[in-house]
Amino acid sequence: MKTELDSLATALYVKTDDLLKASPHLAPWRPTVGIAPRLTDAELVTLAMVQAMLGFTSEAKWLRHARSHLRHLFPYLPKQPGYNKRLRKAAELLRRVTRLLATDTSVWSDDVWIVDSTPVEYGRSRETVKRSDLAGWAEYGYCANHSRFFWGLRLHLVCTLQGLPIAFALTGAKADERETLLDLLAAEPHLVAARPGQTLIGDKNYFGRDFEHQVAEQDIRLLRPARKGEPERPGAPLFKPLRQVIESVNGRRSLRSEVAEGPRQMCTQRPRRPVTRRRVTGHPMQKQRGRRPAPGRDGLRLVKRMW
């Protein structure tokens, strides 16, 4: 297992390094005169990708693990604050490398896509809504699966049946799913142009004569269950088992428990998730449910920030 991971990390480093040499503008900007970073951009991307593949969600735990087991691959490892800052600045580079790796897979050319949206809940209490840095981005919406309202965003995802993301968008909780899908297709027209006759499977919310006409103009075949009062649509016997596939994919990609500290963190597209794995505290005492911290410098610092 260790040997296989070493080979994979080496291949990923070489691919990223070749990409940066061919397109140096993808690298984060830094002054031409100054101290060169001890961890190169290619090593940073490789480190982040390996973190995602091994399933580490905590940057601090991941760096401790890397120092103990991956020193032979990464001679220098930054501390957690520096690692996080470098990742934020390299968001566009991470997105490009992720897309490049996705296009190299066999499932990228799959002729069947599924589209759906899922809530990204950031909070429920009114106090959380008022003090969160996401005010103005997040909004109230309704989750039909759980029959309740939530405050947050909505993740719109287009992916293959194997769960490989093709395109995604984070919108307000009240955004129309049909308009968002059309915007996704318009943002990257080459995705559809390279796949004539692509099949797109959605739920009952992707309906409407004008919407279906615009989708058909892009040579996309839309399959969805019939709404109440409509005649049976093509592919109706397949929708029930396919719905289980869609829920399974959304279960792996869902961000219902994934939240960010603010708009800047939301824009950091990590390889494992479209959004960083952090809690919207808006307040240092939220995790302690209002209890005062134990005496000490950290506790006094939290109390000072609170009051």
C-alpha cells in the first residue's frame, strides 16, 4: 500500500509540475523578488490530493500524519496556518488540476449524467443567522425530503452515474434548479458540444416547456419522472432504481453537514469537497453551547472576544 501511494503521489507531482511549466499563469501570484517558498506549488497540490484520497478532514491531523509517514515524499511541511493560506491562494490551481485528473478517467466520457440539488444547511437558530459571516449569501429555503425549512445554500451537482462531478454550483437556498442548470451548461459550453446526444436524468423539479426546449436545443435528452396530471414519460420504469443511485451519489457528495466560515472559505475548492470542511461558528463559544471556558489564557481570550 505504501509503495502504491508513493507511485501515485510521484505521478501526480510530475503531472502538476508539467502543467505549471506549460501554463505558469495558473500558479498563485507572488513577487518576482523575494524568498521562494520551501514547498513548491506542485508539492502543495500533491499534498492536498493525497490528503483527500486518504480521507483526512482535519488539516492539523493530516500534517501530523504526513510528518510521521510521508517525510520521504515531502522534505518540508508547513504548519497548519501556512498550509491553509497556501491552499486558499491555490484554489484556482486546485480546480484546474482536479478537472485535468477527471478528464483523464474513463468515466468522464460517460453519455449519461444525473442532476440534482441538495441543501447545505449552515444554521437553524436566529442568533446563528444574525452573527454569521454568510449573511447576504445564505438564505432560508425548504427541504422537501425532510419537510422542514433551513438556512443556508443549495448545492447543484451534475455528475456521472459513478459519482464523478462534471459541474457544480452553490446558490441561494431559493434558487430555481432549472435556471441554475441552464447557467451551468452555459458557463462551460464545450462540455455539451463534445457530447452530442447526451442523456440527462433529473427529478420532477426539472420541468417546463420553455426549459425543456432550451435543453433540447443543446442536443441533450432530458429524462425525468412525470408530474401529477402528465402522461407517462419515456424511461419511467428506470426512475425508481435510478433515484436510489442519485441519492447514493448525493449522499457521498452532500454538504448538509459541511459548512464554511465565510464567503472567502467557500471559494476555496478543495479536492475532496466543493466547500471547505469548517463550521460556521461566527462566535468562538458556539461549540461550547454558551458555557464559559475553563480558566487559562485561551479561556480568557475567548471571553474577551465574546464580551
